[in-house]
Amino acid sequence: MADKFNPTYFYFYPGNWLSSEQVAMMTPAEEGAYMRLLCWDFMQGGIPDDDSALSIMSRLGQDWF
């Protein structure tokens, strides 16, 4: 019987995150939204190509647009 792949974590490298020029240019809200979307992507195997859904998932709401 094959086990279903169900990861509970992903690798995160704080040094890479903190030294990233792209991340440094984000506002705190954008940085948090990006991390939330990375988590959604990991847990669901992707994120939708739908601005309305992403605005909710990122918790940016109207700021997404």
C-alpha cells in the first residue's frame, strides 16, 4: 500500500529571505501576503489565477488591486 504524500513543512531560509532585494522592496503588508500565498501554494499544490480569490487568500482585500 502506497502512502499518500502529505508534507507538513517546507524549507525556509531566513538568511535568503532577509537578504533578498525583492523582499526588501516590499511593504510589510506585501511581505506578509507573499508569505501567506507561499503557504497556500504549498498546502494546495498551487494557487488560483483569480485576483478575487488571491485578494482574500492574501488578506490584502482591496489593496490587492
